[in-house]
Amino acid sequence: MNFRKLGSSDIEVSEISLGSWLTYSGGVEREQAKACVEAAFEAGINFIDTANVYGRGAAETLLGEALAGRERASYVLATKVYFPMSDSDRGLSAAQIHKQVDASLERLQTDYVDLYQCHRYDDHTPLEETMTALTEVVRSGKARHIGFSEWPVEKIDESLALLGAERWVSSQPQYSMLWRAPEAEVIPLCEREHISQIVWSPLAQGVLSGKYRPGEPPPADSRAASDSMGGFIDRLIQPAVLEAVQRLSPIAQAAGLSMVQLALAWVLRQPNVASAIVGASRPEQVRANAAASGVVLSGDTLAAIDEALGDVVVR
């Protein structure tokens, strides 16, 4: 496993990280989820990403149990705040940030997180209030660093201009061969400001593994076939997208890679990406994902990928 520096921090994270969005918030049985966490550590993964809203605390609770007893300094733990935790608890007000970080730490069974992230931008709270509260969280020792996910570029700029506020070390965008929107503005800005990308959905929710085939029902054990995990995948399994993804198969074979390795190596080709977050419902998936670390794609392979995907790419 290779490691990369997280923004301007002194933290080094594994190129592949373990996420818990749909899988560990109820989509996967408890013991199976814990086995995936164990497999991640065995594969050299040191970075675990979660959020308070995943299963309304369920993912954090599970990870707290799975990580209990493990040396705290041996892994990097990230969580998030913003989405509703109840009818009245949501957003990035100072009150919510302080309340939710304490609740997250209790569920995670730890005194601090390495990275506390704003899950989205809050239009209903003054930016200065949010940044002041995040700075207080860091100064109190409850988080080592802060990050954001899917913030508008102009708000990132505004936040960086606030004097005395804690500096971001990470951005968490959706980014994959099929979804390249961050390349337009977010990545260039973050490169200038020494903010790393931690990318979610680098496999386009499993579509880039090639297991979904045009004109065929999804595999019974796949995310698309799951009531609890399949709600966000519809636009990715359109026939034109699946047909384009199938054209990647011979490219992966020619490079001596699996489709998963090809897709993960593609996002990691970008030096501003510190880590690619992967979900896994089985330990063997964790090991397969981890094998992408260190893979370097040739210029010919990258050009072939662009040609194969054509106009299904969102830029």
C-alpha cells in the first residue's frame, strides 16, 4: 500500500481508503462489516471514512465497535456533519457542529477524529459562524484537521479568505472516469491551496467494475439489486453508460489489470488525489480494491479510456 500526504497536514493516508456510506449503515450484516474493516487493515489501509448521517449514527457505532482496542494512532479516522440527524438537528450552525461532533466521538468511541468534514455547504448559516465553530473544534482537540465535501468553488474561496480560521486540508468530491466535474474548478483551486482530494464513488458505485451488463438484470448480490443500497445508482446503469464501460474491459486486460484496478488507478493518476474511498461488502472486495495502490497507467491506456467512454463522461 502506498501513502500520500493529506493536504498541508502531517497526516499520511493510504491511497485506498475504506468508506461506510451505504454498506455499514445497514446494507451489510454487522459481522461481515467488521470482517471488511479487519481486511482493510490487513491490506495496509489506514484511512476510514464515515459520517454521522450514515444510518443516522449506525455506521459510526459499528466502526466504534470494530475499531475498539486498536491502537488509536495506527489509523486515520474521518467523519462528517451537515445532513439531518433528526427533525431539528441539521446544518452547520455553531450549535450543531459542537453537538454533532460530541455525538460522533461518543459513537466512534474515541476522543478525537483526524478529519472533521462539512458534508455539504449550509446556505442557512453564515460562513463565518461555521468556520469559527470548526476552528473551535480543532483548537479543543476534538479534530486534528477539517475538510469539506461538494462545496461550491466560490464558498471555498470565501472560507479561505477568513482571517484566523482553521485551514482546510481536504476536499471530498465525487470523482471517477465517468464523473470528472471536479477537474474544471475544484481540483485547480485545491492544488493552489494545498488541499487534497479524498474522492468518493471512484468506481461509480460499482459500475466501473464491469459487473453490470447492458440488457441484463443486475447481479443478485450487487448494489443495484439491493433495496437498501440501490437508490443512487439508476443514472449510472443507463444502457449507453453500461455499453461504454464494457469497452473498458479489453483495455484493462491489455494493461494486465482488473476493471476495478483500472478505475482506481485512473483517479490516483491525479497527484491532487490523496485517497480513493471504496465501499466493500465482502473482505475479498477490500483486498481487490487495495491491489490498485501503486498502479501507474500508461499514456496509451489513458487515451484508450477516453476514447472508449466518449460522450458518456460528465465533465
